[in-house]
Amino acid sequence: MNRRSSFEAQAVPHLAAALTLAFWLVRSRSDAEDIVQNSYVRAYRAFDSFRGDNFKAWLLAIVRNQSLTWLSQRKRQSNVISFDEAFAAQGSSEPGEARIASDVPSAEDVLIGEGERALVMAALDQLPPLYREVLVLREIEDLSYQLIASVTGVPIGTVMSRLARARARLRDIVLAQEKKEACR
């Protein structure tokens, strides 16, 4: 098996996970696709140096770093806004693009689930990227604490505390949104 085939065999199965992580960090489907493409190019170039036992964690760490670099560059450029952007319609991010896989639900569950999913997605969008990334990696990608620590480059205790804080903040945001909806 040549280098390219070996890389493809290991990288392609994790494309959806890479896109999900990038999307939830940068909140734009097209930017996430660009980031994942750049990440895969970087991973391919560095493939010969990969010595770990978990390719997915290594790849997602590259995606995470590329996403955070993109965010920091975007933050520096955010002081300048064009008139077109200032008057463009709101809500251009695509939270409905990344969906959590589930069993086939009943029609009633679908109706209730869509409202709840939209509520959770909106709440997830309000979390800081450090909290959002651990929730996405744990709850959507189902990575272990150890793998999340490997992807994020922080100790497992930090992963656990960020996850606990992220869940608490997510819960608070959802409850506040539900209370706001009930008052309408």
C-alpha cells in the first residue's frame, strides 16, 4: 500500500468528524470546508511523522488548530466592516447543517425534536469556542476524555472541568431561552 492509499484509508473515515468540529468552532459551513481541506493537506504532508496510535485524534487536533488560527485571524480583521456586510441579512450561519445522528423517530418526536434541537443548537452557538469544542467532541463525536485531551492538547482534568462548565452553561442558556419563550 503506497503512502497516498494509506493516508486515504485512515483519513477519509474521519471527514465528517473533521467537518463537524470545524463547523462548530467557526460557525460557517464554507469556512469549515476550507479549514478541513487545509487540515487534510497539512496532515498528508506530515503523515510520515505520525507515530501515534489514534489517527482520528491526531487529525482532529490539526483541524482544531487550523480552526483556532482562522478564528484569531478573523478576530483581528473584525474591526473593518463593509456596508454590504453591515446591511446583509442576519442568520447566515448554518446550524442546521451539523445534525446529531439518531434512530428513526415518530412524527411527533420529529416535531418536538426539531424545536428542542433548534433550541440546543442556538444555545451551543452562544458558548465560547473552548466550551463548544469539548461538547462537540464528547457529545457529537463521542470521543473519550483521553482523546479529547489529545485533540485539544490539555490535561484530562482540564477537559473534564471544561466539559462540566460547558454543560452547565448550556443548561443555563437553554433554561433562559425556554423561560423567554414561555413569557411570550
